Amino acid sequence: MKRNILFLLLILFGLVPEGFSQEYVLDLSGTWQFAMDSKDVGEQECWFERSLEDVILLPGTTDLAGKGIPNELSPALEKPQMLHLTRRHSYVGPAWYSREIEIPASWKGRNVSLYLERVMWQSKVWIDGVALEGVQESLTTPHRFDLPSDIRPGKHRLTIRIDNRKQYDISVKDLAHAYTNDTQIMWNGVLGRLELRAENQISVEDVQLYPNVSQKKVRCVVTVSNFGKKEKKGTLSFNPKILTDGRALSSQLLTTSFRPGKNTITYDYDMGENTVLWNEFSPVCYQMDVILTQGKKTSAFSARFGMRNLSTSGSVLMNNGDRIYLRGTLECCIFPLTGTPPTDKEGWNKVFSVAKAYGLNHLRFHSWCPPQAAFEVADDMGFYLQVELPLWSLTVGKDTTTNRFLYEEADRILKEYGNHPSFCLMSVGNELQPDFDFLNSLRSYMKSKDNRHLYTTTTFTFEKGHGDWPETGDDFFVTQWTKKGWVRGQGVFNDESPCFNKDYTSSVDGMNVPLISHEIGQYAVYPNLREIEKYKGVLDPLNFKAVRADLQEKGLLSKADDYLNASGKLAAILYKEEIERALKTPGFSGFQLLDLHDFPGQGTALVGLLDAFWDSKGIVAAEDFRNFCSPVVPLTRFPKAIYTNNELFEATVEIANYAASDIENKKISWNLFGPGRKSVASGYFDAAHIEKGKNSVIGKISASLNQVTVATCLTLEVAVAETPYKNSWSVWVYPENVAINAGDVCVTDNLEKALSELSKGRKVLLSPPVGALKGIEGKFVPVFWSPIHFPKQAGSMGILCDSGHSALSDFPTENHTDWQWWHLLKNSKTLVVDSIAPVSAIVEHVDNFANNRRLVSVFEATCNGGKLLFSSMDILSEKNRKYPEIRQLLYSLLNYMNSETFKPCSELPKEDLNKLVDSEIHEVKSSSATSIY
């Protein structure tokens, strides 16, 4: 209850009654007596009756205070250090907090309660050695205790026992983010507001607000508690105001009677003709102050709300009758300095501000629910939130006490945060198994209890017979795939050659509820070792330190920034295509990235373009990311990344418009240009009307490429004139008739022939068949999620090439993987060269950070008396000569080898060359897209 705001409001309305005071909240923050109870003997030994020996600051945690078992691990590439960030001090068990309080004389005759904003997991309270009724055990909502009704003003001893041990079976391996050491930590203490509150004998306990947009009314469901023994009459005053400018609406009154106990009063407040609706573009919030006047006494309750109506129309997600498209990412309670979620708005401003800067409008809280401050910031910024029960379990429904807890936790979440307009979607939990009868029942229960939100049974599942199509009764559906196919690129990008004209239309055909793609991306990025210095809080980045130490020992530390940049650029390229395919799909309602920022748990899953602090890694700027992730996105469809100069480049231009209004009378320009923005072709379309809420075809591009005479990377740019909306794509064009001339180079795929010719002092290009190479599988996509969490996957995180090397002069490339490398990488093996003499790498690879091996695909060296250039990408076989990019790379390498600049500076013994090539050719098998599971 916001007393300061209330007092000013009462003055404004001239409603200040005799005896009203602001002094009905007592802040208990400060120094408390403290004791850890690791043997769990405190209750038996009556610790609530004695002074405790230690002290601690509250709000706070044992970790922040340096209490608990100090960490003794050292940095190492081993599971305990690499699974997640390491707590500097760890304590899991009961802990006791005690202090003297003084209840003011002005509180005499009032009901006094204790408010603890956030606790993990169970709390019990004693006052003057006497236990208060009940045990609180919410992981996501405040803990409240009523003090004895006969408590007198003056000094008292308040003692709290908090037990952060696991109380219910809510997750497999403690991975649910409401209770875990993988993101937030299993902290002990109290977060946020810690206070005593006093109320009248008759007081407003709760206000739930249900907007009716069509009728421009809001239904106010008010709970009034009458702690007396007699029915009493009183007046409820309903006083809304717009929070952005403070403008007050008219006060409306209701006089009624209140019986002893709890009373529920329903009142429909007419908002009037000037009602302002809440959405992402105009996030106008109201505050409803409900004031109860009974005689000379007053009680009040303030609740914020927004006039919004979330609904569905078939597979379309709607707000206030307009289609919305969710551009989201996950928030998994990742706050590395404290290991706990912020309970103040300042702490959440950065999260939502950065997400908004990158074009997002949606956050999913994976297996947890944030504190009130998060909802308030999201309300003000126009974010659509998905909240989940603290549940990520493979044993759902098996334990009756857990089932009870989940129902009660659902009740608490809906009551505590249900008024917030940003609270839009709710799921029972993440990837749940196996009892769908229980899950459907719980979803139906929540849905019947509170119609302000949309509900789903689980955020994806691997349970057979479920997860590929919505459950009956789901309002929306979150999945990786349907029974008709994938709806995220992770399943197809490594198996299908690059094309930019595909979407997921066939996969969602017949879908009858809005579909949101589940956790798209998960492309691992190499650790940013410069991040280590940021960890000045309760968590020690032993995982990052271990990687740094390993690189230092192997002489690779100087490459760390290059590893980060190259792997990050590849991840950004893949995220772009992920998002654009989703935007191109007519039946989609949005996507949820995993993740825009890093996930430091579950095996150090550094899948973000931002770090765990929501800071940039320097991979992609926010304004560049918004080119393909914003309310309006220019899109194109064209069939491939690689062209020859005797072809036409043809593409269809589309505009995805999920902005607040239609786009009227704009020119849509396009330009296909090369280095220095030298245009190959350009033009524009007159778009008289681009309807909001859909993806519209604008026109078709056709451009001859015959003026491109040398290998060139072109850029296609499409822009909406006089707006910030533009987007671009890379297209590689190669000469159709490239003259490959071996010159004085021996070109061979045979090791014995290569060694023989080298012994004669010749120059040799050796590219053995992939099946004859000793190495790891050649892949285009990087490591999925984490090489620690999923260790049985091929270990590359993309190429790192010397783009300025003369060997690549005729093969345009950046220093990282892009689409023109797809066939080359898929027809290759990656060589592990740790056991051979150092070679000069032209194309190397970023290894996963669990191994940090030296990986190469193309290198040069002197060997056996001659000069060698070795390629583990199959550039010689007849079946691969059909690919223009493979022909072009061979052409570029041979031009280099026939020039005077081909002077390898490293020497490779022929015995080491034998270590790379097998005497037999083996069948090459590719791992499937789902094998990591």
C-alpha cells in the first residue's frame, strides 16, 4: 500500500479524515541478529527465545554477507566449475534472523502484519518467543504473517526462520529457475520490502481489476476484511488516475455493509469515453485507489492496471482487437552480481531498456515469476510477459504435496500480479512430463479463475503424444516443432543448403491457436574473457577463468577476442535467419529467443549476443539487430546464397508490419551493390498501403549479374523511405567460367603422391577425400547450447580465417563463417593439429571452450623438401566441382600457390602429415539435428 501517494490523493479529494496518519508502515531494514542452523536444531533448542550470535543486513542474503561455506574450487575445465558460475559462499539450510521491534503507540487497536517481499523457500515467524500461525512457502510472491490481535505498542522480539532447502519436487536436477544454482542461486535471506504494516479493524485487503475494453469499464473486485464481531457499514471510493501524467478521473462511491470476516464487493467503474488503451506502442497505465471510509477511519489500497483485452482469433494473437506479434527472449533470473532478482524498478530498467533497444516486445520468465518491480517496468514500457509456475519437472503429478503447492502458487501469482497489463501469458511450466491429465487440469483451473491472461499447459514438452500440437483448452502453443515439421532453424540450418525463401507455413497448417516458436537459437558463442573483471559480487566466474588459463597454457590467449568475434558473428547471422523465417510465416504469433543474453548455467551456455549483464559483446549493435527485429521489418525471399554471373538474381520483397498503424504512400527502395556501395542494380516500389498486422508482398526484383566479372560479395538492401526501417542480405556472385590452372602446382587427393612430389621440391595442393581424413565432423552450425551440457556433439564454433591472406584474395570472405562456406564445411572434416608441428593456418576453427584444441581446415607448410597447401575441405572431388564457391576457392588457392607470395614459413615433418590422413577411406556419417537430445 503506497501511503505517501494515498495521503496526497486524500488531500486532493478533501477526504482526509480525523486521525489519519501516514505512519502505518514500519521499515525493518537494517542490522539483524543472525545464526545458521546447518544441523536443523534451532526449533528444538528454542532459538526463537534467545539472542543470536552473529549479525547480518536485511534485506540481503547470506551470500551478500559472506556467510556460509567458502568456495575452495580453483579454475578448471571440469564439471563442478563449468556447470555454472560458482558461489563464493554457499549455504543451504535453515537460518535464523532476529531483532527488536517497537510498535508505535498510534498503532493501538490496529491489525499488524509482517511483510517479506521475497523469500526462498520457507519461512516461520515468532513474536516474543510465540510462533505465529502458519508457514509461508511461496517462491514467487511475498510472505505475510499476521501478528497476534492483542499485540500491544512497545518493544517486542521478532524472529524469522528461513529454510532454503528444497521443499517440493518442482524440477529435474534443480534446474527450474525459481530454485537453482544455475542462474539465480539458492540464497537464504529476504529481498525487497521488509516491513510491518498496520490496518484498521475494517480494511481493504485486496483489489483485483478486470478491464472491459468494449464497454470502457473496469470491474473492481474488492476484498474487505472485518476483524470485528459486528457488521458495519462503510463507503468505498473508487479513484483511478493516469500514471503517466497524474490526471485523475472522477471519484465514484459505493456504500455497503461489511460482515465479520472477509467480504467481496464487486463494482463496475465506468472509465468514460476518453479511455486510453494499453499496448506496446502506447503503454498507458492507470492506478486505481480504493479508499474505504468507515466512521472516522480510513483504509486504502492502490493497484495499477491497463485497459487491454488479450484474445485470440484462430492462430492470431490479439490485443484490443489488433494483431500482435511477439518478439521475445527468455529471462531466467540471471543477475550475476547478486545471484538474486532485483526488487526495485531501477534493477529492471536495464533489462527491459536493452531488450527494447534490440527490437523486442516480449519476455518469457522461464520456470519462475519475477517480483512486482519487473511487472511495473514492463507495464510502463509496453512489454508482453509470459509467466510460469516454478516448475520444470519430469515427474509432474506424482507427488500430491507438490501438486497442492503448485495450485496454491498459481493462486498467489494470479492474485499478486494479475492486475498488471504486462502480465499476458501464463504457462504451467517448462518442458513438463509426464502427467498431462494433471497439467491440463491445472491449466484449466487457472484459466477459469482469471480471464485476464492466456494460458498454456506447458512451454513445449518431449512427452510422446504431446508437444507437437496444442492441448485441448490451450490458448496458445509454444513449441520447437509440430507434427508437420520444424518451426525453428536449429533443426534445419545444418541439413538444408542455404535458402532464403522458406518459412514454416507447412508446419503450422491447420493450427487453431497462436503458435510461438520455442527457444530459437541456442548458438554457442566463445566466452568473452574480458567479462571476468565484471564479477565483483557473490559469484566467481571459475568457468571463464578456467578457459583463460587453458588458453594461456596452450599459447592461444591472444586469440580469445578473435574466437569471440568469429563465433559471435556466426551466431548473429543464424539468429537473423531464425527471426526472418518466423516473420515470413503467416500463421506465426511470435518467437522466443534463447537467448539475446548469455545463460551462465547448464554448462556455461553462452548463447547470447549480449553477456549475462545485458551488456554488448561487440558482436552486433542494437540498431543493426533492429533491422530484422522490430515492429516493421523489410523481408526478401530468394532461393540461394550463391550465384554465378550468368544468372539473374530474383527476389520477392515483403514488409512485415506489426506496428501501430498501416503504412501509407511510401517508396520501398532496393539496391544490390558491391564494395564501396557500387550499385549493380536498384529500384523502388510505390507502396500505397501496407496493412498493419500482416506480412505483405510488395514486389519482385530481377537483376542481371553479368556485370560482375570477379568473385564478389554483394549486398541487397531494402528500405522503407522516410522511416528507420531497412534490412540487408549478403549474396555471393562468382564467375561461371573460372579458369582453374594448376600451373606448376601438383594437385592431388592422394597422400603418397603428395609426399613423392614434395620430395622433388614441388609445390603440392593436397585435399584428400573427407572419408580419409582423421578429424571431427564438418558442420556449418556451431555447438548447440553448451559443450558441457551436451558433450556428444561435434565441437566447432565456426571458422576463424585470415580474410586478408593472399590465398583468399579471389574468395571474398570475412574472418568468420557465412553462408558461402556452407557446402565447403559440410564437405569437410576439421583437423585437430595439437599433436603435429605448428602450421600456418589460413582457415582455422574456433573449438568449443571445453577443449580449446587447435583446429584447422586449410594450412600451409614446407614438408618433405617441398611446399604444401593442405585442405580438409573437399575441393577436388568431381561431385563438389558443381558448387561455384568450391570452384572459386580452388581457383583462389591455386592463384596464390602459383604466385611469389607462396612462401610457407612453418615446417611440417612428413610423419605429422601421416597423422592427418588415414590409409583407408571410410564412410562419412552426419549427426542428425536431434541427436544432441
